[in-house]
Amino acid sequence: MRAVTLPSFGGPEVLTVADVPDATAGPGEVLVDIAATAVNRADLLQRQGFYNPPPGASPYPGLECSGTISALGDGVEGWAVGDQVCALLSGGGYAEKVGVPIGQLLPVPAGVSLVDAAALPEVTCTVWSNVFQLAALQPGEQLLVHGGTSGIGTCAIQLAARHGATVTVTVGSAAKAERALELGATRAVLYNDADFVEAGPFDVILDNMGAKYLARNVKALATNGRLVVIGMQGGVTGELDLSQLMAKRAAVHATSLRARPLEEKAAIVGAVLAGVWPAVEAGEVKPVIDRVLALDEVAEAHRVVEESGHIGKVLLTT
């Protein structure tokens, strides 16, 4: 099969499409012939040498995919060869085939194309597990989403607005602000022109920046607010004012998805199937896709995401 390999770490130019041994389906897994995958910021970190796959995972980048089941591993029930699926991965999405534990499989939602379905697993699992399970966002609460037109941001806007929350986002341009409002955000703050703290307070903040925003995020929290940090684009070490946090009876959480045990991932995927898939199939929540490129254009796809010029997901097709 063909896959994107990393002969060395560095810029997008190090990404190399090569012939590698075919993936296989182990016990409790299915083999998926990949139609499409999506570029996530974790892939950029892996390319740079900062985010190695967990033990036992595929060495190739790619944390989600869509495709067709072509083989079943031992002990697999409930799935059949020919089923169209999308999947949450620990790696291996930048390839023509990948083995997937059955707990991380989702059926392609009705009304969504096989290619477009590749935009769904990572964002829906991330948003559902962090905003709705961990932070327990309630109808009527105020949610702040940093990176409002990222893949995660566009998903969070739609799910939270549907849930009855009021959504504010931070974005980098007027065009992105307009798109965020179209998706259901109530307010978009241009982070180069205004301070998001002034738009608060917020009951829940979903943060992809880490250290750079930590102090202001805590300042922007409402009483009993919950800050969930899911990225470190703005650094890893920040100063936390515990007195301010205690006065607000607020909480700071930091989470990741890739290295969780199989059982935890399966539980999240099951919750997404129950809580998100009906909304997707009803057309109330849609994948937002900036562009679709071929696997051989993987370096360009990484450049697009690295420059933050996109809105929604960037997909790669095999």
C-alpha cells in the first residue's frame, strides 16, 4: 500500500509518499480501505518530532479516516466486509489501508458522502468528550471557543448552539467571523483587535492555545466556570492565579484523546454515535470542509493548516 512516511522530522517537505507493507486487521479489528483522511494539528506536531504515536500505533500520521471495510479480524461481530465507515485512529490515516479496533468505528452517517465523513470522527469525539461530557455544558450557558473556524471550532459551534448554549468564538479575520456566525455563533471576537475577556464571563471555555491564553482564560471564566485545554499552540508553561480560580470556584482541565486506552475511546465513540450522529443525519450538524486534496499533495495540506488560512477541515483522498 501507499502511505505517508517521515524519513526525518521538519517542515512539510519531509512528508514522503512511499510503498510500505500492507496494514492488517488484528484480533478485534477490521481492515479499512481508506477513501479519505483529515489533517489535524497533531499531525503537524508528529511531523516536527514533538508528538510520537502511542506504543503499538501505526507510525504513519492520520488520526481519522473514512472508507470501506475489506477484511475482519478474529472475534469481530456486528460489522461486515463492504460496510462504509469512518473511524477514530491512533495513527495510520495517511495511507491506503488501516487496521481499526471495532470500538473506534462509526457508520458513515446518512446524507454524508464517504469522503466527507472523514471530517467527522476526531472533531465530534473531541467536542463531545470535552464540552459535553467533561465540562457538562448546559442549555443557556455561555461557551467560548478559541479557534472558532478550525475543524473543532466549527463542530463545537454547531453542537453547542443546537444544545441551547450561547457561543462566542475567537477568530483571526472578518471572513472567519462571518462564517462562525453563519454556523450558529452569537459573537465572534477578532483576537488581533479585541480582548476576548471583555466578551465574558463564560461558563465553559474550549481552548487550543494553552499557556498564552491561560491567565486571560481564567479571568474570563464565570463563577463555577470550566476551562478545558485541548491544545498548546501558544506554549506549554503558563502562570495560574489560584486565588482567582478559587474565588470563582472554577476548574481547569487539560485533556488529550490519542493516547487514551481503547476502552475509553470506545466509550467516547459510543457516546458520539448516540449523541451526535442523529443530529448529523438530520442535517442539523454538518462537516465543514475547506478543501480536498490528494494524498500526494500532503505537503500542501500541511502548509494550509500551518498557516491557519482554512475554515473547517482539510481532507486528503487516496
